[in-house]
Amino acid sequence: MRVEYKLEMNRVESPRFAVEAVEGMGKLFSLATLVLNVLETKESVEIVFHGISQDDPKRRIASFKSIVASCSGTAGVSYSEGNLGTVPGSSSAFQWLKVSRT
């Protein structure tokens, strides 16, 4: 099944993205640069990190924060971590992270 849609960033108050924990580090670098670019025009971005074990989201969040911190223009970024959760009847785990301009 394929769904096509048009998302206009100016119509979304708080953009949301997802990243799977088993995806390579390249995805985290792409996500970090995307988030930093979006924060130029938006107050915050929400990201759900998900994976097959409860440790996956936490590890990816730590890596994501390290990548963002390495950018010289990130002095005004703060984080708010959501609760770690699991999908009922599954081994999948997830955690939301809100990244905001300060």
C-alpha cells in the first residue's frame, strides 16, 4: 500500500519525526541536521525513537544528542525526554524526545 501526501511545514506547529534504532548512524546525522534546520523556523520538534529492545531508543537518543552538541550553533537547544514505552504484544520499545529552541 502506498499513501502520498503533501506536508507543508508552515502548517505544522510542532513537526514530528521517527527513527528506527536499527538504522545506521547516517540516518542520525541526517535527522540531526534536519532537526537543526527546522528549529530555525519552529520552536520545537518531536522525535520518536523506536527499536526491538528497551535499550535501543536510549542509545540512539544519546547518539543524537552527541551529534547535535557537536554543531557550533546549538547553544540554545534543550531536550525533554518522554517515558520509555513498549508496544503491547510486541518486543518493540519507543521513546519520544522533544527538542526545543531556548
